[in-house]
Amino acid sequence: MAHLNTARTLTLEAFADTIIPGEKRFDDDVAIAGAAPGPGAVAAGAMELLQTPATGVTAGLEHLADALNGHAQAYATELGITLRQPVPPFVELSFADRTALVQRLLTPGHPEKEGWVLLALFSNMAYDSAAHMHTTDAIAAGHPGLLAMGFSKPDVDGLWRFREHSYGRPLARRHPDTTPSGSPA
Amino acid sequence: MIESTDVLVIGSGFGGAITAYHLAAGGANVVVLERGPWLAGADFEHDYLLGSSYTRVFDFVAGDGMSVLSGNCVGGGSVVYFAALPRAPRFVFERQGSIGRRMWPASISRETLDPWYDRVSESLQVEQQTWDDVSYAGGLWAAACDHAGRTANPVPVGIDRAKCTNCNWMMAGCRFDAKRSLLFNYLPAALSHGAQIRPLHEVQRISRTDTGYRVHYNLVDEEDYRIHHGGGEIDAAIVVLAAGAGATPVILQRSAEQLGPMPDAVGRYFSGNGERLNTAVVNEQRVREVLGLSRGDGLAYEANQIGKGPMVANWDRLDGSLPEYSRFSLEQLYFPPGLGTILAQAADATGPTWFGVDKKEMLARWKSWLIIFQMTEDDNEGVFGPPPPTGNAYRISQQMLGRGSLRYDPTPNTLRGWAEADAEVKDILERDGLAKVTPWTNDVVGAYTVHPLASCRIGDDPKTSALDDRHELRGHPGIFVTDGSAVPGALTVNPALTISALAERAIPGIVAAARERGVNVEYDGTLPVSSTKTGALS
Ligand SMILES: Cc1cc2nc3c(=O)[nH]c(=O)nc-3n(C[C@H](O)[C@H](O)[C@H](O)COP(=O)(O)OP(=O)(O)OC[C@H]3O[C@@H](n4cnc5c(N)ncnc54)[C@H](O)[C@@H]3O)c2cc1C
């Protein structure tokens, strides 16, 4: 895993938490805003996934974290928000302001949009696919995203099979012009 | 000395496999170069971990206004696809699209293509499903259509239904050998006739020799596709491009420097098959009350995860008497988490729709999602920019994700078709409080297609078609294109059977061209004997 300093880690955690928000891990958790109940992208492993070189974003993380703080500083100045805390500017923003800023960065036409889309994509995938883990391990470990979505458990051999899969009865009339091969005419 | 062969095929999807089989069966020496790995059976994992079969066999190229998903392995799209195999409706062949005249060659209509559809349907073993095969999700879509006074059809499929476990891992390759991909028919038959298939060989460009063509490739690292290990060249009398509609035009663009100017239509007229997706979040109680559906275990639905891709389609709007751009099909399907969730938008969100608090709540109801896939008529508005240094994208991730040069700016016609399809889905699924429906956002990676078409198309008009009606590249005799890029435009249904029928139809012409160049090959029209019973290709 690539090494990120604390400030950059907090910044990227705060970004991932804006994509899929979650509850704070501990009382004075500054990265996670606590905007939604239950674990979010960070608890689901966003930092592990972003620091997996196979993603192709790992080498750019330091730059993205610094750029995000640059944008946060400019955003704060624009809105007359005074930043005082000893934490990075993006982390100091409220959840509403983080969201508003991230929305701007992800808007079609923003010159840096592609980088932010990648960051958003992998933050999301940490939560809804656990792409940094074997899916069977993720399920066994109670991965919070897959659990929240209700992703079912595999059979003992680690493969999924659904024996019950059909209502088993006709539920609509066929299109009158269907050909004998089952295609549209 | 440079290696040489009679026929060099680029890509091993539908267009490549069908050509490779017939040319090899007819006696030609055939080499197939495929950029992706060669996987089969137990290699196909149920795993979202980066580096598993799911990311190895899949290709996602983000463009400007359009992202293209396709296969990246021996067997191409047939390995990752959902195997829904309908024929295109009659009116599709009469379309004019953006050019003010019939876009298909005069020699092709549904009647003239039907015999070729018959042949590929036999080879791919297309079957009709019964209502017992239809998944809960397909059943729900059917019942909702029926409730709204519409019809709904179980779609014909290339799946061995007895082997299918409804695991919905089709996009990672079928672990249970139930999907009748090209690994079970055309490709093993081609091998048995002596064709060679070389995985991890990515073709970059074509140049000319005194007697034919030279194909230049790089060797791709088996784990990190961003890394290449040198390359080589092969000479051939005939070159068949079948790299898929997202890749074939790029190889030709890169070859123009040495081959000479390309027809204007190379890399233009790209169609995403008018594709668009909607996600419905279903109200379980209303499904029970209004539609009377019950799984028998206390649940009405909650079955998004269960099934085999698309099961049931609504074809009421495949009506040739409607104006162009108002005709479409609506097909229930399953997309896995990640690719299938990121673009879904939360209904009635107060903040952002595709991320944030409301989206997280929507994800919590994932079991009650129903995805509807719309195939409309678009306007062939996609254009490829200058090619990247290698392949068809700057690869970002080790596998799967890259950035390509396709630009797609939907015209008012395309937008109208999407809007009409959205309205139809809403009318069916929001009736009586059954569900809340939203379209996928186009703001993140543009529109999204798994059906790239038409970027190097057949036609009668040299100005708007890159290929003649025999699939030969205009101005470059001996180069043929048999993949989805040859299809003139959106089909309003899933395209693989049409791509395959066109490839079958092109074979006699390719055989004749090979014979003219002194290749000892014949066309006898035999079809591959299915190897489903004898086991998979490996
Ligand atoms: C998730 C998904 C589901 C789908 N479901 C359906 C469905 O249910 N029904 C349907 O009809 N269609 C479906 N499709 C679409 C279908 O798979 C494609 O239309 C079809 O595979 C296209 O065939 P083709 O011959 O044009 O190219 P492909 O099948 O894409 O084959 C092209 C091959 O060329 C290789 N290649 C690319 N560039 C190079 C290069 N430079 N050198 C060497 N090799 C190269 C690729 O790796 C690939 O193997 C689906 C597609 C996806 C992605």
C-alpha cells in the first residue's frame, strides 16, 4: 500500500464519506461527518481500495488530496467561511459544504472532473462491491456495504446458486407478432 | 523471417470466431489474435476483487459522452454477455437514421437475413424460455407490464437452462458452463480445423506488403494490461477485423498512415444501440397487493440478485408504424454492484442523486431494485478522435478501466427516444404505487452502452459507409470487418444475433476474396458441432 500522511488520509476519508456517508468511528472523528446512520464508504474500506495500485489511482492520491484542499480553501474564501482548525481545509468543511464542493467538482464541464469521478467511483465500489477483498471473505467478515444491501451468502463452496428463482407461472400475454422462433416480427 | 498465414483475424468475439471457424473449416490457415486472456470453466470466479476473472475479461472504456463496456478475452463479448438473442424487427432494416436514405444495403432486409439468423441460432443453440425459467425479476416486469395493459415476452436465450443456477454472475464468465458462449461452438470448431488462437496479443495497426497485409501486435502482460512485453508481426493475404465496435475503427485510424486514407465513415456513425437504463425501487407491499405476487416464503419480491441477466422484454413499441426514434424495447436485466449501482439515482433526493445520503438509503433497498434496459433508436452521433498510443484506450487501471477517444453528443432525436422510453417505464412501474423509477445519470461517465455498433459500417453509399455490402473495407481490398462495427445502426433489441447473422452472411464473400488471392479455401457452409456435450474449450 502507498503511504499517505495523516492530513491526506483524513482528506480522502472525508471525500469518501461524502460519497457514501457513515457514522463516526469514535467521538472526535474529524474525517467522517456522521451524516448518515451505519457504516459508510470509509468503514467499508475505501482507503484500502484507493491504495490498491491495480486501481490506477493510487499514484495520484497525494495530488488529489492536495488539490481537494486547495479547492476547499478557495470555496471557504468564496463563501466567507473562516477555517481555523488544525485539520486540512476539506476536512474542516461541514458535510453540507463538502457535498456542495464535491458536486461542483463532479459537474460535467469541470476541467478536473475525471480525477474526481475516479475517486468517487472507487469510494463507491469499496462500499457496494468490496473490490479490495475476495467477495466470500467480505461476506464472511460482515462487510458493511454488502451487508446493508442484503447481498446474499454463497453456498459452502463459495459459489452462488439460487434454487428458488421463479414465480413459475405465466404473468403476461405474449406480443401478438412474436415469430415461432420467439423474436419480434 | 516474418510469420505468415492465409487469414489473420483480429479479435475472437462473434465476428472473429464465426469467420475463423468457416475459413479454417474451408481449408485456410487461420490465426486469431486476441488482446485478452484465455479463460474457461473453473477460471470464472464469483468475486468482485480487482484481478479476479470479472476484471480480467471485461473492458470499460470511458469516452466523452459515452462509455463502452465489452469483453476482453478469448470469446469476446460472448463470455461476459447475458445471452439474450432476439432477431431485430423488420422495420429496423428500413431505418434512415441521420442520412435521409435507407442506411442498410439494399441487399439486406429481415427476409434476406432470416436464413442467416437461422444458421447462427442453430450454432448458438438459441432456445425459448418457459415461465418456469423466468426469474422473479423477469416475472415482476411481466406482471407490471400486464397490469398496465402491455404484453411481455420471455426472451430467446443462448443458455443451457438445465445447468443455470440463476447466480447472476454472468458478467464474470459462466462458472457452470450454462452460458453457450463461443467457447462452446465456433471457437472449438475452429481449433479442430487447425485455427490458432493467440491470447494476450493486442493488434495495433496494419500495413501493406507486396502481396497482402502485415499485422503488428504487442504482447500484453497477463496481469497488468498496462504493461506490454514487446511484440511482432504476421503477414496475411486476408485480414478480418473483429475487435468490436469500440476497437476496430481505432486500429484502422492508426493504420491510415501506412495503408493510406480510410473511408470517411471509419470511426464515425458510432451507435450505442440507443441504450439507456432505469432503476426502479419496488414497493414490496404494493407488489403483493396490486400484482398478487408472492415467492411463497413470505416475500413478494426482494429478488434483484437472483437470475440470469435479462429474462423478459416488452416489445409493444417495436411497431413499424410509429415514427423513427419512437420505437424501442424495454428489457428487465440485472447489473451487479459497482457497474450496476454507481449511476442509479435516488428518487426525490434533496441533495445529490447518485451519491450521498439519499443514495445510501437507496442502496439499503438494493434487494428491491428492478433494472429496466431500454434499447432505442439513436442517431449514430458517435465519433472517434485521434487514437491513443496503443489499443483503444489509455489504460487507467491494471485491468478493465480505460479512457478512450469516443465523443458522443446525443442529438434531439436520441434524447427524444430516451425520454419516451423513460416515460413508458415510469407509466408501467409507477402505476398504483408499484415502484419509484429514475434513469441512470449521464453526468458521470456519459451515456453507457454494452452494445457498441456502427463505427465502421456496411452500406451502399460510400460517403456514409466504410464497408460495401460484402463487408470489405472501401479502398482496401482484402480487409474485411465482421463485428458490431459493421451493423449500420441501432437495432432496438440486443445485437449479438444480428452481428452473428451478418458475419455468417459475409463468409462466402470473404472465401471468394481469399481464393482470388490464391488461398486454397472453400465454403461448404457446415456449422460447428456443439461441444456442449463434450465439455468446454480450454
Ligand atoms: C455485460 C454485457 C452484456 C451483454 N448482453 C448481451 C445480450 O444479452 N445479448 C446480446 O445480443 N448482446 C449482449 N451484449 C453485447 C454483445 O456482447 C456484443 O454485441 C458482442 O459481443 C459484439 O460482438 P463483436 O464481434 O462486435 O465484438 P466482441 O464480442 O466485443 O469481440 C471483440 C474482441 O476483440 C478483442 N480485441 C479488441 N481490440 C483488440 C486488438 N487491438 N487486438 C486483438 N483483439 C482485440 C476483444 O478483447 C474482444 O474479445 C452484452 C455485452 C455486455 C458487455
